[in-house]
Amino acid sequence: MEAERSVTARGPITAQWPTLDLPGAYTVQYEALQQRLARGEKLIGVKLGLTSRAKQLRMGIDSPSLAWLTDAMVLPAGEPLPRERLIHPRAEPEIVFVMGERLAGPGVTAATALRAVERVHAGVEIIDSRFQDFSFTLADAVADNSSSALFVLGPVGRSPEGLDLAHEAVLLEVDGEPVDSATGAAVQGHPAEALALAANALGERGLALEPGQLVLTGGMTDAVHVRPGASVRASFSTLGAVSIAGG
């Protein structure tokens, strides 16, 4: 929290506390959320990290991580990136769900999860690890709320009925140049699988996804560094486009 406040990168927490494990990291993450709420932020949903198989293999894990979203993380469409709040921002395109019904684990499947969704949006998340050079262990990342910073929600909201989200394609461009592309299948095979994982993980803690909450299902491509003055655009096949000016 101090590194975020001072906009200064630090070394990994595990360098000081090498025994920090995942349960402990989630406890740290939850305590940080309580500090955010105490200063006036509102909980608006959750985000998943490490949802692609490639990222899981790099981190040596077999399931995604979960983190919190608050209203202070919303970047309104069209506003430039507030670089004064960020250390080394990176952008990644995501499929975002807006919940229409309460969704509580355990036992949630992708099919039941998708039925609880009211709308599907395109989105771009700006991640900003508080650790130097984005160098951390999984426990560090979880304690750091999965590098949360900001996100932009696309203007097009569609019912999930009739959408083929596994084949929803995205083209990521920086300054008009294509840098990456992917489909929704990069997110656990289908973004609804990520949603089910989130509901079941929350259910283990006696929590649930509530109507109106947002779920960022995880990066479809690798995150790209947002240089000062650069523009990032994520163009989806049916969900519209999201653009961010680098500030």
C-alpha cells in the first residue's frame, strides 16, 4: 500500500518473509482491501489473473489467482492514463462480465455461471505491479492484489446469449501497430470457466458474486508496456473497441 501511495517500486515481500504462502498472501490482500474500503473506496467486483495456460506454466501453477476491484480503479473511457499514479503500467485486453444474478460456489460450472451474467463487455486492464521490474513470486503477486491499478470498460454491453465467447477475437495495437491477438479461448478455454473459478474460490471463503458486480476474466494476450504518449487500442470482433491514451 505504501509503494502504491508513493508510486515507488519495491523489492518482493518474500525477500523479507520467505515463508509467505498463498493463504497468507490472500490474507494480506484482504487486509489491503479493508484499508481501501476504510478510505472510502467501494467494492465493485473481482478480477482474475494468470488465466492463460502460458502464464500459469511460467509461474508454476495450475489455476488462476483472484483479486479485488474497487471504484477507484475505474478509468472512464476517453480519459488519458494518470501516469502520476502509476509506476510501470502495462495493458491487456479482457472480456468483462456484469453479473445479473448472485453467483455462489461451490459447484458452479461454466454453464451456470454464464446464466448469471447480465452483460458482456470488452475491457482493457492496466496492471501496475508494485514490485521492481515486475519481478515477483505468486505469493507476492496475490498480496499485491494481482498488480491491480485501473481498467476501462468498453461501451458495448451485450447479452451473453448467442455470443461465442471462446472465439471472440481481439487485436491489440500500440500506436496503430498490431502487437498481439487472441481469442476468448486463451482464458481458461472459455471466459465462463474463469467466472466459475472465481465464484467457487469466493465460495470457499463464504463469499459470492453479487448482482451488478464486475468480473474481469483475465488477460487474453500478454500485457504490453504503455509508454508515455503511446495509445493502446483493443478491437474485439463483436464487443467493440477500447482505446487508452498513454498520458
